[in-house]
Amino acid sequence: MKNKFFKREMGDYFVTAGMLNHMNIAHGGKIINNADSTMGIFANSYCHTRTLTGRIDKFIFHKKSHA
């Protein structure tokens, strides 16, 4: 039986102008923070309780994005 709880998934992440700093750059910490919140909401949909991120091993950016 496959473990449905621990799969790797890929999704799109859209950066809006409000997420950019004064140099028009999206700060990596802000991107990770938003991704962590999104993963928490996703995990909550499975367990229906509060969740905690143990660690984020790797964050791969496939191509540059322009807002």
C-alpha cells in the first residue's frame, strides 16, 4: 500500500509586486515562509489538527520569475 501522506508534490508559486522588497527582488526568506504556510495548510487537510514543519531539506528554483 502506498503511503499517501508523504509524497513529493510540485506546484506553481506566483510572486506579486507586493512581495518584492525596495530593490524589486523577492527575498528568499519570504518565499520559504509562504511555502511553509502553504505546506502547513496542505498537511492540515490530511490530519485535521495543527502541524509543525520538521525541516525543509531542499528548495529548487527551476527558472527565474519576473513580477
